[in-house]
Amino acid sequence: MLTLREQSYNWAINHALNLGDTDVFPAPFEYQALRHDWDAVKAQLLGENVMDWGTRPARALLSPKAKYGFRTITQLDPLDFLIYSGLIYEIAAELESRRVPIQDEIIFSYRVNTNAEGQLFDPSIGYRQYLDKCRTKLAAAPADSFVAVTDISDFYSRIYHHRLENALRAATTNANHVSAIMKLLSGWNGTETFGIPVGCAPSRILAEITLSDVDEALLANGIDFVRFNDDYRIFASSQTEAYQHIAFLAETLFRNHGLSLQQQKTEVLPVNDFRDKYLATPLDREMDSLHEKFHALIEELGMESWYEEIDYDDLNEEQQELIDTLNLGELFREEAESDEPDIPVVKFCLRRLGQLGDDSVVEDVFKNLESLIPAFVDIIQYFKGLRFLNEASRSELGGRLLALLQDSMVSELAYHRMWIMHVFTESREWDNEGRFVGLYNQEADQACKRKLILAMGRSEQRHWFQSQWRTLFEHPHWQRRAVLVSASCMPADARRHWYRSVEPQLDLLERAIIRWARANPFSP
């Protein structure tokens, strides 16, 4: 038997609320409901033997990884996520201690450093520090040396459960935790014996511990390298040596884990070519300057997050000048109109412009949308951040977004349609409410239908919900929960009767949802 600690569940709900259950799906309203009813939910979870926990339906969508590249992403049922996260939280320190030490400055991805607010990884160690280490190594490297560049093909989706289980058992003495994690993975994957959920932070430490033996093998063979996630940089004195090191890495990955390197992303470069291609372009230097300037502004304003709103008019003259020197709009347009936009730069600009509520690049977004598809989620978040738009402009923008659902490049993926519809689920300010029922009737994907149910509820289309109690359990789980919360748009007496009639048949999460909906109805 295995029960999780109260501290672990508290950490897991805080992680979901403060950092998100994924970085690829919109945050589900269910976590707000769970927080509202947390004492009752937690009391039941504390009594659960997680060794016997039956997994609940997750949802998976195809999302863009590059303009013409795709990957499958996963969002776990909220209760599953709390248990999965709690299990990993309880062994995270042990897993971290099994990895190459942080102070060695070799592995820069997802170093464990938890806190009570839900943090899992140290925010001061990441991709930028990885690049800085590459620069430091090049500064000391002979001019005639080489760098091998490579990464693992379909890493998360190809992790074999048996190899992962072996890595976990070698890293922790908590055997029941390992068994429970593997049982969850088996429940989500069905008959497939490989793949871990893509997009959520707890999965990342499982991926890291899977590669720990590969890291150790490289070091034991005297190979000079750094790694961030599945991205390797190997430093060698000659082209031949670099090739030998790549071959050793490829053989170790395949022999130990059945993994392979991406052929298209593997190359050996002289150090100067590597520096020019990966580290020292004018755009890299400009982005470093932008990050430094923005970080200085955030610190000066005393903001806790890089993503808080900034009111330009409230800044002093010096701070406004700092914002102006970033030239965010000009930089965005330059990238958007290029043949191959640098997507990290595009995302940086959109996030900062969204913080400022600056709508100066809206037309540039629509004009260049096809080349900006890998940044589509940031585009949606940018639009949502335009808090200074008047009612007519917001309605027009809402209509333009819905128009993308018809015969556009972004309409092909349910993932994009879901994010478009998400805009209409949190308020009525985007108008175009007369189109929701028709879109729902035409839509086949469950994730999109769920968003449209929430949009109909938010816009108080009571006629649609009046009869839903009769067919409530014909809806799949994720849609059913949307119906439950959205039914709070009905008149008080009607929703009271509606909830009372279905409550005896609801599960733990669904009961928490209607308690939250009663306290926070879509319609007073």
C-alpha cells in the first residue's frame, strides 16, 4: 500500500495553479474547482492507495513543433496529474542526487529545486546557461578544434518503460513509488510500452533520469560535452574524434534505451563555424541584450514574474526610454516578414508586447500568420493581453479569429482550433456569440467541443443547457465537466434542481466542480 503525504498533494495543486499542468494546453478550470473544494478533495485523496489508482481519460492532440513538424502532446486528467506529480515530487530529491552534479556544469536541463508554491526546477539553470557554457568552452578551445551537434529523435515519445523503470529503481529506494508511476504510465499508454506524457514538468525529470546512464557513459569515456534535455554539444580536438564521440553516443543510446539521434540535426563543425551558426549571430547578441534590459526593468519594478502586465503610462521617463530602446514592434516585424522567422525571437516580442498591451503588430500577425504558426499559442496570448482595445475593436478581432477556423492553415489542427476557441471561454468581451452553437454542431474534436461548451456557458446560452441533464453522461469526461460548470449560466432555481438531480452520480472531481460552480456561477 502507498499513500501520498499531505505536503505532496498541496505541492501538486500549487504547481498546477501557479505553473500550469502543461505548457502546451490552456489551463483547465478544474484546478480552480479543486482549490475551492480542496479540504474535501484532499481528505479523500489522502486515503487513496495510489498503487490501486485507476487512470482516468487523458487527452492527446497533434501540435506543431516547427512549421512542418509535429508532435503529440498530452494533458492528464486533473486527479491523475495530482497523483503523478505527487509521486514524482516525493522522490525528486533522490532522482536529482543520482544525476551529474549541478556544479560540474555539464547538464543544464531541469535541475530539481522545489518550493511550497509548486516549483519543481531551479529557474536559474536552463538553456541560457547552457549556451553560456558553450561560449566559455569555445573561448578556451584551440582554433582548429571541432564541435559535434546532435539531439535525440522523438525522445519523450520513445522512452521505453522497462528502461525507465530500471533507471528509477537504480535512483530511489522508494520501490512502491516506482511501481505506482509505471502503473500510471501503463494505464495511459494502453498496450504501448513506451512514451511518457509530453508537456508537463513532472515528466521531464523522468526523462532526465532515463538519460543519466548515458551521461555517465560519456563522462567515463572522457568525452567533453554539455547537454540540455535531448540536445548535445560535444567538444573534440579533431573531426575524427568528434565523429567517434557521436558514434559512441548513438551506440549507447540505442543499446541502453532503443533511442536514436536525429540525422537532420547532427553535424560536426569547426569551432568558428559552430560559433557563427549557434552562438554568435548578430540576432543572438541582440536577444541577449533584450533579455538583460528586460530583466533589469523587471527587477526595478519589483515584479515577481516576467509575465505580469506592465502599464507603460505608469513608468517613469527613464523606464519608458528603456522600453522604447527594445524596439519590440520593429524587431517583430523584421522577423515576421523574413523567409524563416526566428521563432524564439517572435515569442519574446509577442510576450513583451502583450505585457504592455501594445496592439501595434496585430496586422503584421495576420499578414504573416502562416510563417508564424509555431508561435501560435503566443499569438493567442498576445491577443488576450491587448487590454486597451475598445469594445468594437475587440469584437472585430474576435470575428477575425473565428474566421481562421474556416479554410486557413491553422484550421487544419484541432490544437489551433482549441486555442482560438479558448479566447471566448473566460469572458464575453470578444462578442461573436451567435456563432458558437453552429461551430459546436460542426466540430468533431472533443477538445474543441469542450471549449465551445464553455463559451456557450460564458455567453449564457441557456437554451442549450436546459436539456443537457438528460444526456450528461453521454458526454466524454472532459466535455461532461464543461457542461457541469457551464450549466451555472441557467437561472438559479433551474441550476439548483439540475445539480441536485445529477450530483449522486458524480465522481470526486465532478462534485468539486458543481460546488465551485454554485459559488461562482457563470450567471448570477
